[in-house]
Amino acid sequence: MASSFSSILPVVLGVGGVILVLMIVSMWKIFEKAGKPGWSVLIPIYSSVVLLDIVKKPWWWLLLMMIPYIGAIWGIWAINLLMKSFGKSSGYTVGVLFLPIIFLPMLAFSKDTRFLGSGDGNKGDSLDQVF
């Protein structure tokens, strides 16, 4: 039992490492397409602040994202706004949420995908006025 686990562990770690590098490179390219520094993907909290800057949301949304359970709403919302800023639909957001290994590289490496600006179509949104 122990020998079979020890023989499969390097394979699992190798595949996981390749997936991790693919996700980092994809986000790096997405940030660069949006006109932000790609290296910011490597710094955990700063990358979220840069993401919020891309979608034109205030930095304190990061605090809202840290609230257990409820924070997921703001995280999904930010991802949706990021996808809309590249001209993608809400369906693409669902794809990114459930199959990021497919949808993020598609967005990052597509020659046809361009950054269109903030995904927030309603600049005078009542939620922004409240907060």
C-alpha cells in the first residue's frame, strides 16, 4: 500500500504543478491584456486589488470578499465583471468558475480577445451610490 502511494505521489504533484503554472501564466496574460503588470498575479492580496482595479471596483471590495460564505458573492461578481470587460457573457463566467483550466487559457491566449474596459456597464449603479 505504501509503495503504490509513494510511486503515484510524484505524478500527482507533477500534474498539479503543471496546472498551477498554467493558471498563473493565464492570469498573467489576462492582467497584461488589461494593461496591468502580469507579475502582480504572484502576490496574493495585491493581485486581488489589481483585479478590482481592472473591473473598476473599490479596494474595500477585498474586505467584502473575505467574509465567509457571503464573500463568495463578491468574488463571483468580480470574476463576472472581469469576463464582461473582455466582451464575454455570463455563461463564460460560469465556465471560468467550474472549468478554469479550460476557460482561463482560452481567454488569455486567444488572439481575438481584447480588453474592452470595465465590465461594469452601469457606471451610475445604485449599489455603487449606496457604498
